[in-house]
Amino acid sequence: MSAAPGGGVRAILSRRGLRLSRDRGQNFLTDEGLADRLAGLAGVGADDRVIEIGTGLGVLTRALARRAGQVVSIEIDSGLVAALREESLLPADVELLHADALALDLGELIGEGDAPVRVVANLPYSAATPLLRRLLDLRGRLVDWSVMLQREVAARIVASPGSRDYGSFAVLHHLTVDAEVLQELPPGSFFPAPEVTSSFVRMWPRRTPLLGPGELGHVERVVRAAFAQRRKTLVNCLRAGSGLAGGDRGAIEAALAEAGIDPQDRAERVEPERLLALARALG
């Protein structure tokens, strides 16, 4: 396929009579060289089993297949799946699944094999948050996951306390993984060109876990309640409909004090570790 932006992709789409869906965020990489660079940034090696979410027309898939021991690629669009198969756009050893990654049992797909498993994905805005949240639950079974996201979503993952983008999503990621924005991708890297800049972000489980087994769900409930109404103080947020401590102000203030948090503070100014201590105090 041509490395010129839109060239080969446009030709295939035209030949197949395919129309891309804005709702699905169908913006495809067009540069084989860039795809190879991203596969390298994702750390993919010969011993790895890679699960790719969003095959598109296979530009990144082919780059992954050149490096990995095995690639399983998931594509929701039946027209693209037909094109990939009928035009032999993927290497023969790539396993292509026609499925919705949001409905798929990713844990079963990861399996319990000996090969290191990595996830690589080009995530549309509508699917990014639920898929990233699911990967946090599966973090103990993955080496890492590298994803292309809208830059605004990436900012919500790596945000620090006090910043505009700091919220529950940043807290949950900070408590479970390390994350790094590896490269910014301008709109011209894709066809059709999106209206936003994208970021390629790599995440991997923290070497020193902060959470105990099964603790993430409760922590998430507390953190989401804390950020539910950003202009309200923490004590009022936690009392408002969350059911935490039965909504009892005294119990909530005692938990905040135990965590070393001022009840009149707002969640956006509180470090993730203190919010974890708060969740445990409310446990």
C-alpha cells in the first residue's frame, strides 16, 4: 500500500464501495513507516502475542505482524473484514476476528498461555473510555497496552492534581498503571483526516501495586462520587446520592480526616494516594 496519505486507503474504499463511519471513529493510518515506528514504540517483540483492537485496513496490523510472534486483530465493520479477507490485506498468520471489542470477552481472548500478551489499539472516542477501563481490570494478565486516542482523552489519563484534565479517570490510572504519551499524531497521519490531534499512549501495570486484589471497584465508586460535582466540596459530593457511609456527614468527615483530607477541599486538588486512603477509610 502506498505510503502517501490516503492513497491506497482511498483506492480500496472506492473499489469496495465502502463508506467510513464517523460514529465509529474510522480514521485509518496510511503510512507504513509510521505504523512500523508505532509498533516499535509499543515494544512488540518476537515472543509476544498481540491483540489489536481496530484492524481498519491493516496498515498497523501488518507492522505488528512483522514483529510479533502472533497477532489477533479485532474489527467490528463487516465491510472492512470482507475487504481484508478477499483482498489478502493481512499476512496469512494474522487471526482476524469480526467482533465488537466492547462485547467480546477480552479475558478469554487473552487466555492463560505462556506468551507475553500486549494490546495495541486505535480507539474511537465513543469506545475509548469503556475499553480502557476494562483493560485496567485485566492489567495483571497483560504486559502493557498501547493505544491511539484523541489527545484530549490521553490528557485525562496522565493529568496531575490541580490541572484542568484531572479527574476520576486519571486517579484510577495512576493507582493501577504507569502511563506515557509516546508520540503525537497530527490529523494528516490518517485518512480521512480527523479534526483532532491524536496521541499514542503506552500503559503498563505498576511494578509496586497500590491496590489489593478486588479493591478497584470500591475505590472507583468513591473516586467517581468525589468528582461527581466538581464545584462542590468533597464532604458534600460524598454525601450526595453515593450511599457512602449512609450519607452520614459525621462518618464522612471522620473518613476524610483519617485520610488527611480537608472536608472543604475539592477532589481536583487531592492526590490519588489520599483518595485511595479515603476509599479505605470508607470501606
